[in-house]
Amino acid sequence: TKTAMGLQDGNITVFDTLKNQSASWKAHDNGVTDLHFSPDANLLFSVAREGTIKIWNACNEFLLEKELIMDSPTSPFLVRLNPAGTLLATKNADAFEIWDLQTNTKKTVDTQQS
């Protein structure tokens, strides 16, 4: 079982309670606002104030080839993955962004009232 903690200095710490191990690394330039594991707990999705979403190998803390950048002018504060692990949703004050991780495309849904 894994759990993760993101800090205001941009660091992430992952705890593996079965192996009684932890790993920490500098993940972002600004504070981490949310973390979410893939269903198999092998990937960790992090989102930070600078507007980036990063995908990490949760077993060895390597950044995978994908770093997603939000278009919205406000920082993302929530990230979630669908059960199949194919769609990633991010939320900020202005919009939801739904990322298709297989095609690397996204759809933005504006949540601001006109």
C-alpha cells in the first residue's frame, strides 16, 4: 500500500507501508496542490501551482515522458484519474480539463458564469 504527500516547497514523499520504505524528491518549482495514484499504484500524478501536471513512476520516482501544462491562468488544485487509467481530470478555479493520456489531447470545460 502506498500513500503520498506533496509539500509547499514542491517536494513529494511516497511511503510504501508494505515494504516500510519511503522516497522523497523535488517534483515541482512551486507547491504541490494534489496527488493521485493510478489504480495499480505504479504511477503518481502530481499537480502544482506553476500549472504543471507531472506523471511519475511511483516505484522509482522517475518522471515519465509526460508533463502536461494547463492553459488556464489559475493554478490547478485537483487531479483525478478514471478507473481505466486513460483519462485525467484537473480542476482549477476557472475550468475542468480532461486529458486523454493515450492521444495526449485535452478538452476544457469552462466553469465561470457569464
